[in-house]
Amino acid sequence: MPSPRAQIPLALDETSAEPAYQQIARQLRQAIESGARAPGERLPAIRTLASDLGVHRDTVALAYESLGEAGFVEARVGAGRSVAPSRPRSSDSSPSRTFARAMRRTRRRSRSIV
């Protein structure tokens, strides 16, 4: 069985105005919607994909989190991330709203640690 990363042909356009995390999320979402990524199929580890793409791991983590909030990806402790088993919910998952929610959660976590 091929590794999860071997099955995802992602390419980042460094000249694009679209942030890298949005490019990653968009390409993964398209792969899921087209059926190229099956429900329950594992996604590459954040550090592995970040290394392969030459970006910081937080960039990939933000892309995965935005896909999770949109219902495309689920995370399981000890098992990593995988394609959600059911169709995503139909909520507003625009990249700017998803990014704002992720940043609010990050700030809340930071404050609770102190």
C-alpha cells in the first residue's frame, strides 16, 4: 500500500496571492470532492507534508484545521488525520472565516497555558 503522501500531488504557486495554507486546503478539498481521496483514507502527517512542500508545519496544520472545520477531514488521537467518512456539512467554510476561527482558538489556548 503506498504511503499517504505518495497519493497527493500538491503543488504550491509561490507567485500566487493565495496563501500557501489556502492552496493546500483547496487542492486537498478538490481531491476529496472528486473522489481521488476516499472516506477514511489517511492523510500525510503534518511534518511530512510540510517537509515535502517546503513550508512550515503550521501552514499545513492550518490547512488541515480549515478542512476539519469544513467537515472534509477528521483527526483521531494516535491515528493522525483522515478524510471524513461522510459528506461535509454545509456551513460557511470560507478561508477567511476558517482562518479567523483558527486564530481565535490559538489565542485562547495560549492564554490558558499562562
